[in-house]
Amino acid sequence: MSNRDSFSSKFGILVALAGSAVGLGNLWRFPYLVGNNGGAVFIILYLLFLIVICLPMMITEFTIGRRSQSNVFGAFKILSQGKKGKAWGKIGFISVLSALVILSFYSVVGGWTVDYITQSLCFNFKEGLDYEQMFRYSSENAFRPLIFTLVFLLLTALVVIMGVNKGIEKYTKVMMPLLFVMVILIAVRSLTLQGSNEGVKFLFRPDWSKFTIDTVLAALGQSFFSLSIGCGTIITYASYVKRNENIVRLSTETALMDTLFALLAGIAIMPAVFAFGLTPEEGPGLVFVIIPQIFSQLPMGGIFAILFFVVLFFAALSSSISLLEVMVAYMIEEIHWSRKTAVALSTALVTILSVLCSLSLGVLKNVSVLGSNIFDFMDKLSANILLPVGGLLFVLFAGWKMSDKEYFDEITNDGNLKFKPLFLNVLRFIVRFVAPLVIVLIMLVSLLK
Ligand code: PFF
């Protein structure tokens, strides 16, 4: 294993992890789910899941990845060696599948960001335009979105070909801080728009009549999606992390950063939605309709718009490379393909599915899978089913297949890091009982409703 790629600095790991977590999930998916699911109620549930379930799960994925030093498929094979139950080795399959499903619609949205970069470069965002129609043109047209999706996928492939150290680490270091500054700027502008108060209330004042099992499932799914849990990205990245890093601290910092971004994105978008007299239930187009509208009313808005969409694109890219890396690491280490072949084949596979996702918003609008178009189906299938099921299997494995000693040895770097026994016991309890029960219960209730 000594010739495996690895991150060269702690800051590098943190930005790569944060780069995977922070992405379209925060800036595109979170605001529109908040809009569709009644605002504050959704946010409260989301935060609850994040702290109680997702953070312990993130630490656990870290444990599995760094201990095995292997891709998501090999990790379970290696860690279950010498123990009964060979079937555990197959868990990785769900992860590779979720990465594929997520990338298929994620790259379409990534394509929209490329499209909006080109439009902002032409200074197309002027006051008084119909931005809903503009978005429909960009997303429903048969060819336009396909071209941009392809550009997005090719760029993702290019970074992944360069490998972990030179590709992923280098460029996320620059982009994450820039993204942060941009979102704060937009949030400030949004809050100072006339009529923004209603948006703030919508975000922070819960209306419990909106509480339904669908809201609970959506919040659970979003907390997984946003932190990149349940799909093996953390396991894969953790396998490139050196043995002396503090994985509890790294996980907590990543989760904090991701949550901050999601809340900031909510504050950037929702007040503006109300100020412009739009409805929060706009759906997947929300960010693409609202942001150009904000910029069209700002002095030097044209320049800000370019910056924003460039940064949004990079946030999307750092997440999509983490998804592609899950598939690629598996193909390199399990099927023994070269990195180039693995990247080429997995990108080709994703392209086929993403073409279907993109067309399902226009030409194939009437094709429905279990009541949703293909795009929405892929989105819900991954966030509400594949990620929670993947995460469930990870915690069951770590909680019941790995011994307490193995688990704690990895977290404490073989006893070199000191944690309060209470913290370790609560963590282990959540991993063994609370997380699996909560996930199973929510999924069952939403299935049976
Ligand atoms: N967390 C990413 C986002 O919020 O955009 C999306 C994502 C990346 C989900 C990687 C799952 C994953 F494994």
C-alpha cells in the first residue's frame, strides 16, 4: 500500500473534505428543500440529524477508511478478514452505485453552472428580465444543457486523472476560502433588500403544521447528502490520510464548515425570494432564478455574477471529483485498471445517465419513474434511499463487526490522543444503536405511509 497517493498537509485534507461536503448540496439543494418543506421546521430537523447521526457517522467512515487504507470496496474486505460473514465485503457496491447515481444528476446541475458562467460573462443578467423563463431555456432545451453537462464532466475527469495530491488538494485550497467570501457578500446584500424580513422569518420561525414524515425523510436525506455521508467518499479520502491526524477533529471541522455554508446559503437566498415576491417552492431552479435577479440590481452586479457562478462551479466540481474518485479508486484497486482507463470508463457511464437526467427536464418530461421524472427520481433515490442505506450498513459494520478496541484504537491513534471516556462511549452507543434505529425507523415509516 506504500505507493498509494496521500494528502500532503492537514489543511489539504480539510479543504478536500470540505470541498467534497460543500457543494451544490448546500447552495442549490438546501435552499430549495427548505422552500419546499416549510422553512424552519426542515432546518431544525436537518441540524438535529447532522449532530446526532451524521457527525458520528462521518467519524465512523473516517475510521473505516483510514484503518483499511483502501477503496470503499476493499475496505470492508480487509476489515472483515478473519471474521465470519464474507458478505460484508459487498457493502462497497452500494457506495459505488450511489456515487454513479448522484453524479448523473449532479453533473447536469454542474452543467447549468457552466452555462450561467458563460451568460454572466456576456453580462446577460439585466434588471427586469424573466429569470424563470431564462432558467427554463437553460435546463429544458434538448442540446444546450447536454453540452454544458459534458464540459462539466470532462473537467471533473481531468482533475481526477491528475490524482489526489496534485489535482484535488491543490485547487480546493484556493477555491474554498473564495466561496466563503462570496456567499457572505450575497447574504449581506440579500438581507438588506426591502421586504427581506419575511424570508428571515421563514428560515428561523418554525411552523409545526408543516411537520410530516416526508419532511423528516427529506431532512435526513439532505444531512447525508450535504456531508457526503453514506457513499464512501469519506472512506476513500480517509484512506489517503496519514496515521497521525486527529479524525474526530477533522470530521467536526468539516461538519461545522458544511453547516455554516448551508445556513449562509439559506440566508443568501430566502430573504431575496420574499423581497422579489417569488415563492419559496420554486424547486430545483431556485438558485438560478434568484441569484441573477439579486445581481441585476447591484452596482457592479455583472462582475459579482461572474465571480459567483465561477465559485459555484468550483464548489460543484470539488464535490463531483470526490464522487468520481469513489468509482475510480474502486476500479483501480479492485479491477486493476490504470487511473486513466478507470476515469474514462466511469465518466462514460455517468455521461449516459446524465444525458437521460438532463433530457427528462425537457424532451423526456413525460417519462415518469415511480411518479417522478428521471432527474428527480435519481435525486430522491440517492439522497433518501441509497445514502441512508449505505450509511446504515457502514455503522452496522463499524458497530457490530469491528471490535470496540479496533474502533477506539483508530480514533485515538492507538491511544496517543486522549478523549473523555464519556465522549467515546456516547459515540459508540450512537454508532451501534441510535443511528441504525433512527435510519431504519424513518425509512420504514416513510415506506409504509
Ligand atoms: N456533499 C455534496 C454537496 O453537498 O454538494 C454532494 C455529495 C458529494 C454527496 C459526495 C455525496 C457524496 F458522496
